[in-house]
Amino acid sequence: MSLGPTLLNRHRTMKAARGIVSKITSCVFCLLATAATTALAEPREQDFGNYTIRADVVHSSALSDETLKLHGLSKTSQRQLLDVVVLRAGKPPRKTVPALIVAHVRGPKGYVRQIDMHAARAKGRVSWLGEIPATVPRSGLRFVVTAFPEDDTAVSMEFAAGPLQGPTR
């Protein structure tokens, strides 16, 4: 018993359509994964009128030798760090300003850990680095950074970070 030409053509058309849909779906997932990875690598920045907080989660191996030396670290330290600067509003290039920085990381189960932030000054700029505790999970983290600039106006931002590199302790 043979299938008629019309039924056979429909079957071939449906099979080809399923293959095309499968390939398109794969491409969409690849693009979404790439976009998510790119977004995780970009610094987070939030404007508060007079001040802007810029924060990023970085691995110590990604920092310049000058920055590592300034903060007393080495490339071999293999640490996850929270990098923060507070900028004054104005025309570029905007200047960093001194501030008290308080930072916390919240894990996926809701617990909170403080991140000890340390300031470094060089060439008229000030920045803060804090080591993310190795005991926190590597994914599902939210960071809260609060800055108290010189005029005591508290500004705070919150952001999520993707999977961190490196092992836990």
C-alpha cells in the first residue's frame, strides 16, 4: 500500500518544518545565553542625581597589576571581588569621591553576608574592593551596595550577579 503523492509531500514538508524550528530554537537559546553572559560582565551603574555608584563583581585575575598592587593583592590570589566607585555628577570625566561603603551579598536561600570593603587612593581617584566570602554559593547572588558620600547622603543600589568563578572553601 503506497501513500498518495499529496500525503507524502505533506509528511516531507512537516518533517522539514520540524527541523527548521529545531534549528531556530537552538539559535535563540545560543543568543540568549550569550546575552546573559555579556550582561554579567558589564559593570552595574545607578545614578542618584548628585552621585553615581558603579559596582562590578570581578575575579582578581581580571584586574590590572596596578590595581592589584594598590589593593595589596596578587594575580595568584584567585579571589572574587566586589569593585565599587562613587562618582560625582558633572561633565566627563567625572571624579570619584570619598565615601563610606557598606556592602552585602544575599544568597539564594535568603541569608546575608557582609563584604568588608577597603578603599584605595591613587592619582586623585578612590575605589573600593571587597572579597566575596568563599562560603557563599557560586550563583543566585544579589548584592546591595550603600554609599555614604562626604555630605552624608546615603545612596544604595542592588543588583544580581551570575555564576562566580572559582571553588568554594
